[in-house]
Amino acid sequence: MASKLGMVVLLISGFFAARCAAVVTTGEPVVAGLSWGFYDTSCPSVEGIVRWHVTEALRRDIGIAAGLVRIFFHDCFPQGCDASVLLTGSQSELGEIPNQTLRPSALKLIEDIRAAVQSACGAKVSCADITTLATRDAIVASGGPYLDVPLGRRDGLAPASSDKVGLLPAPFFDVPTLIQAFKDRNLDKTDLVALSGAHTIGLGHCGSFNDRFDGSKPIMDPVLVKKLQAKCAKDVPVNSVTQELDVRTPNAFDNKYYFDLIAKQGIFKSDQGLIEDAQTNRTAVRFALNQAAFFDQFARSMVKMSQMDVLTGNAGEIRNNCAAPNRRSSELLQRCRRRPRLRRGRLINLWSN
Ligand code: HEM
Ligand SMILES: *[C@@H]1O[C@H](CO)[C@@H](O)[C@H](O)[C@H]1NC(C)=O
Ligand SMILES: CC(=O)N[C@H]1CO[C@H](CO)[C@@H](O)[C@@H]1O
């Protein structure tokens, strides 16, 4: 009996030691109010529910993984991960140019997971944390590293201003401009090179890279130019054609993106520049030669980005609908009661436009 108890104590302390060890390897500061066991009592099933839904969704469409990773970036970079990017309605971030190609299927998945988590636990888990966990699971499911992300983010009450959304980098930025854009958000050059590696999965539209066809620097492999030019000539209606961002292994989260850059086959100017500019090329070459080094740095940079400017404690709220602040969603519900047929349809269709 005593030895059994001793065993349990050993197991438990081993479990906590393992958690602490993981924290140490991640090496990033934990913002006050975030913790690894945040939902251990209020919603212990949340991580399992998220993983199940993400796995199911990716089985049907692996592209949703890239959709989630990009939504996470667009949520966190402008004003911290607060699910503000998920808000619809007037002044929403979704209406801003960089968001116009966020994948509706991935947005819908986040809201589906929110509904499942809420029916299991009540309104305990924020849309910001659900987005973070779904992103973590999508990266692992695509072959990438595990992100040891602390939880406890709260949801923002309003969308980020267009000034803040305008902080998101553009694909035609050169490396000094990218470095400055990341520096403005307290992210360094190593973060820039590692996080750009997310383009190892996912798609871009012609309008994001057709500035590469005229032979301007950084040069694109002429064979690839020909191929993309032919492809984009058929881009009717505009934005119907897409191109894989990693020409080698488009759906696998690996370090082949950096091989692409060495071969001048990066799709965006912002990608290709990383291997040419003296401020970033050593790191990019290192990641091409060593996938473990890329994975380690990518995980660190993501965990860092996941904690920038987050709302914790009593700030913000736990949304009842990822697409609307609680005040607006209750207004919608009230009108729903008055005019059930009209409004219910609108509530359900918030994501599918
Ligand atoms: C370094 C500056 C960055 C620039 C200039 C940039 C730009 C872009 C652009 C223009 C697209 C394609 C949009 C389209 O044409 O449909 C895209 C896609 C994507 N970006 Fe970035 N991005 C950057 C950094 C990041 C970061 C830090 C992440 C995540 C950590 C990320 C993840 C993605 C993913 C996964 C896709 C594919 C989305 C999909 O297939 O639905 N990007 N990016
Ligand atoms: C990085 O770029 C600089 C300047 O273009 C070049 O001199 C240097 O050899 C490059 N280093 C690597 C590792 O590619
Ligand atoms: C995914 C999403 O909601 N995208 C929106 C981005 O903005 C444009 C323009 O306002 C909308 O038409 C898209 O629906």
C-alpha cells in the first residue's frame, strides 16, 4: 500500500517535472495571468475536444491547417491574441485587405470548436485560446513541432483598428522593412526568419506574388516564373487561382521552405529576400541544413508571439460566439426571439458569406 502510494507520488511529481522541463526548454517568459494548467479545473476536456475537431477537419481538408496558422498570426500580430480577427460586422478586421483571404473553412472550424467546448464546460474557454490550441494541433498534425503554449487569454471586446491591422507585413516588403515591422512588435530577426517558415504550408493568390515576374530583385528561378505566369494568366475571375507557398512539400510542415529559398523558388518577395539579405541569410541557411534547429526556434517564436499584449484576468471577456462580442451577440439573440425566422438564419450564417 505504502509503496503504491509512493509510486503515485513519484508519478505525479514526474508529471510535474516533465511539465516544468518543457517550460524550461521553451525558455520564453510567461505573461502574468497565463499558465499551462489554466483550464485544469474549469474545463479539463478542452485540449481533447480541440484536438479531436482539428484532426477530423484536417482529415477532410489538410489546407485548413494553413488556414488556422495564418488566422493565428493575423490575430496575434496587430494587438495580441484576443480573437479580435474573428469578429464580423462593421469595422471588423476581416474586412481589411490582409484578411480578405483568411480561409472561411478554418474560421468556421474555430466557431464549431467553441460551440463544442461551451456545451462541455460552459463559457469558460476564450476564442483566443481555442484559436491558439487549434493552431498548435494543426502544426503537429502537419508534421511540425509541438508548441508548449500557456493558456488564459481573454477575448477582446472590439476589432483592432485598421492602423493596427496595417502593422501586418506585406508580401512585397524587403528585408529591412520586414525587420522593422517585426521589431515594432518586439520580434527579432530570428523570429522573422523562423516564423516566415510557416509558409512551408498553405497557398497564395496571384496578386500576392505577380510582382516577381519582371526579373526584379530578389530574382525568382526563371523556370518557376514561366510556370506561375502561365498559371496566373488564367486567373479569371481574379483571385481564383492559387499557388502552393512551398513548391517541394506543400502540405508538410518541414524545413523544405528554406530549400526553396536557396533554389530561388520562394513565392513572395518577403520570403526570397530572407536568403539574400546579410541580416537574415545565415539563419535561413541554418534552418535549411537543420530541421531540428528550425522546429526549436519556430516553437519558441510562436510561444513568444502567443503571449504578446494578451488580455488576462478580468480584462476582455469569454465570448459566447467567436464572431461577436457578448453584448452584440445578446442583442442579436433578443431580436432573434422577437423575429425568430429571420434572425436565426442570420446567426447561423455569420461565417458563411
Ligand atoms: C514575414 C512576413 C509575412 C508576410 C509578408 C506574409 C504574407 C502572406 C501572404 C501574402 C499570404 C497569402 C495571401 C494570399 O495571397 O492568399 C500568406 C499566407 C500564409 N501565411 Fe504569411 N506572411 C508573413 C508571415 C507569416 C507568419 C509569421 C505566419 C505564421 C506564423 C504566416 C502564415 C501563413 C500561412 C500558413 C499562409 C497560408 C494560408 C492559407 O493557405 O490559407 N505568415 N502570407
Ligand atoms: C549572406 O549574404 C551576404 C551578402 O549578400 C553574403 O556576402 C554572404 O555570403 C551570405 N551568407 C550566406 C551564408 O549565404
Ligand atoms: C473570411 C472573411 O470573412 N473574409 C472577408 C474579408 O473581407 C472581405 C471584404 O470586406 C469580405 O468580403 C470577406 O468575406
